[in-house]
Amino acid sequence: MARILPVLPRKGLLHLAHGLSFLAYRIDRRGRGIANENLRIVFPDKDAATRTQLVKGSYFHQTKSALDLMWAPRNLSASSSANLVKYTFEDRQDFETIGDDAAIWVTPHYGTFEWLSMDWSLHHDKKPLIVAEDFRNPALTPIFTKIREYSGITIIPQERAMMRLLKHVKRGGQTAFLTDLRVKPSKASTIIECFGFKTSVTILHAFLAKQTGAPVIPVICLPQSDGTYHFHFHRRLAIGEDATPQEIAQQCWDVFEHTIRDNPAPWMWMYKHWRYLPKDRQITYPSYASHSKAFAKVESELENQA
């Protein structure tokens, strides 16, 4: 696929994304069930038919994101990206003050989020340092690493990533994170509220911001009906001196939630976003959620800090 997809015209790739996403929707019974349950608890006012359309839309956008990743090396370039990507800004003047200085970009699993760092690198001398999780099938990791690095970004493994990123940002480098990626409760995670449900997420971006003073800039990829994308850059987060990593992580997510509520389909709904049950839950969680001693420990630590 990595060899064949890049030769397809844009319309052909979009047609393929529609076909493969419908096939994935039909075959992936487990993921389809998770997505339906997630949508049901987040949008209880939406009927079953509407939720089904949103699930199909989510499969389409995630399929297109994967195909776009493999299509990009031959087709997304500094000269061609103007026809595929448009940048929009909440505060363009604030954005332009960052330039190629140290920066921490954050984005959710929404649209073709992989193109953010790739397209950015095509137009700037400084290339982001990106942490990527290895695939369960080790043969896939070098294939996807090579694809992602074609524009000049550097992919590093999760092992010892925190110290490497800290040195990189302190030297004026840039990095990017998926702010909605659920992680196991640990010292490198915190708990935020996501659509009113508690979940465990990384604090790596918050740690870097506190240690380096680099700005945290939320960006979201907005898919357009013609197959192009708008990367919408929000203002840098206003982070107070006393802000905790949990508060920074929550602030990051809050920037994106209203966009996802308004247009849910491009988000990855088939993911188990709310795997852990809080100690004192007031609302119904998905059936896949369960209690975790590690999660409860992080909850207690946050309560003591408060």
C-alpha cells in the first residue's frame, strides 16, 4: 500500500477511502460497538440512525487519515500543499510571533492529524521532534517511520523520550503531541474530564511547558468536503506560574471539545477513551470501563493537591 497509494490521483484516493471505510465498518464489529456506545453516552439526545451515520463518518475519516499518510510522500510537497492545506488562525499576530522559536504543538485524533507536523516541516527550517508508539507488529514500525520522516521531522520511540524532548525544546526546538491519547495511569499521566467523563492522559506537553516556558499551541485539522484540510491554530495557552500539569492538560482538551461536539464524525470514536471508572462517578460510563488501583491512586493524589 505504501508503494501503490502514492500514485493514485486525489479523487481516486478519496473513493478508495470511502470503500475501505465501509468495509472496515462492516467487519470491525467490536470497534463499531465501542463507537456506538461512546456516542450514545456523549450524545444521549441523538437517535440511533444519527449515531450510525456518525460511526460510519468516523471510520471514513480514520481510514482517509491512514491513506493520506501513505499518499503524502509523493504528493504533499512545499509547492503542492497550497492546494491541499490551508492555515486559519484565531490570532494570526500571536502565531507569527512564534515563528521558528521553541514551541509545543498539541492536537487531537481528529481529521488527518498526521499532516500537521509533516506539512509544517515542508515550510520551516526547524523540524519537530515527534514521539510515536511502536506497532505491535515490529515489521510495520520502520515502514511508517520512513513515511512520517520524509518531510524532515524526526520520530523517536517512547523510551527515554521525556529527557530527549526536554533537551530538544530547551535548545529552541519544536515538538507535537496528541493531547487526547489515553495512557495508563502513572507518574507521567494525569486525569482530565473529556465530555464529562474522566480519563487518563499524558502530561508530557505540560511538563515541557513548565520546564522550558515554551508556548503550547492547540491546532486542529478540519476536514473539508472536497478532501482538503484546514489547520486551525488557536491562541497559545495562557499558562499561569502556578498552573499544575493537570490544569494545563485540561486546558488543552477544553480548546478542542467544542469543535468535536459541533462536528463529531472526524474524531476517533471507536477508541476506548473512558477505560477507567472513577471512585465516585455520578454518571453512567461505557460497559468497557473498569476500576483501576493505579487510576484511583492518581485521583487521590490530585484530590490531595487540591
